[in-house]
Amino acid sequence: MPLLVTRGLTARYGDFQALFGVDVVLEAGETVAIIGANGAGKTTLMRSIAGVLPNAPGEILFDGEPIGALASAKVMARGIAMVPEGRKLFPSLSVEENLLMGSYGRKAAGAWSLDTVYELFPILKERRGSPGTALSGGQQQMVAIGRALMSNPRVLLCDEISLGLAPVVIRDIYAAFPKIKAAGASLVIVEQDISQAMKVADRVYCMMEGRVTLSGRPAELDRQRIHAAYFGAA
Ligand code: ATP
């Protein structure tokens, strides 16, 4: 049984329909990448899974159980954590306080604690007393990832963690992913950088205008098909 499944998932913002029947599967231990242009619906998909958007027609199954009607705190308690687009740190809190916010309400025991997050990103230990907003963009992203890990998730949803970061910083952050997986999390990453997505993902879904237009393993997908699925037919 897959770990996470969306079936016919739809989502709306008022009158505007942002998702039209999205089917996505995440097997335990996998990294799945969601790619697509601005406005394709990637963030909406993440927010729907995380319970941030109100319930809409369609199904979300986690470990075989429907979670589509649960509020975000309950989804998180089940084991799905999100690293939101734009990091969304608490500006008045220190690095350490931001990390601790991630463990609030957690139910699952697991690998992640302040100590293990500091082992994963040693710079955060050095900066632990600084306000999150005093950090560089890459360090802020590390705090956002660490904060999500503090709930000991079985699924980590990462929304555009590369956005606005220098290549060397992106490399450092992605270098942490094998350790995150080894600690037991499966990953869904939203990534606008197609070659980065192809490098790290076991399977890729491409979205356009609220629909999945292509999916498969990176080795099965050639550039031309991705281009058509990403931008529409030329
Ligand atoms: P981006 O890379 O820009 O984040 P995305 O693929 O994540 O793009 P979404 O953010 O999911 O796309 O947006 C999908 C569609 O829903 C877009 O047309 C967007 O304008 C619209 N949308 C997103 N958030 C809202 C909102 N709060 N209210 C109304 N429309 C929204």
C-alpha cells in the first residue's frame, strides 16, 4: 500500500478552481518531485495535503486512511510536515525557539531533536540564539526544514526550498536529504529547477494549470516531453 495517495483531488480559492482531479502517489521511502511553472498548482497541492486548505472534493489517503477532512494540526500529528514556500519563520523568535515550535503537539517519537537537527545543520547550533530573520536565506531554509523535522514526520513536504538561493547553498541543503530519508521520512518536493528535481527524485510529476500533465521516473522522461508538459504544446 502506498504511503500517501491523492485521488481526484480538487481545490478552489473562492470561485477560482486551482486543482482539477490530481492523482499523486508517494511510496514509502521515495522522493517524489512536483514540477511545473508558476501558478501550475504545486503549492496548492502541498497545502491541500497538509490540511491548510479547506476540504474539497477528492480523496487524500495516508497509510490507507482518509485525511482530507482533517485540519492541519491533526495532519501533522499523523506524521505529515510541511516546509512552506518562503520559509515562514516566526520573526520574533530565535533559531532554537523556531525549531522548538516544530515539536509542539508532536505525537511520534523518532530521530529528530534539537541535537540531531544541529548535527544535520551545524551552523544552526552556532546561530541558535539569533532571531531567525538575522540569518541568510539558506540558513533560514535550514531552520524551516529543521522545524518541520522536529515533529518526526513520516512525510516531509518541501515547497520550493531552492527559491532565491545560490547554487552552492542549494547543494548544501540537498546534501541533507539522504540523512533525512535514512531517518525514516519520505519526501515530496516542489521544485522549479527541473534538473535539480531530476537529480534527487525517484519519480516526477509535472503539473500545468491544476492538472498532472506528465509523470514517471527521471530516466523515462526526455526533455521534449517535459517541455511540452511544463509549458503546454508549442
Ligand atoms: P508558484 O510557483 O507561483 O508558487 P504554484 O504552482 O505553486 O506556483 P499555486 O500557488 O498553487 O501554484 O497557485 C495555483 C493557482 O491558484 C494560481 O493561478 C494562483 O494564482 C491561484 N491562487 C493561489 N493562491 C491563491 C489564493 N490565496 N487566492 C486565490 N487564488 C490563488
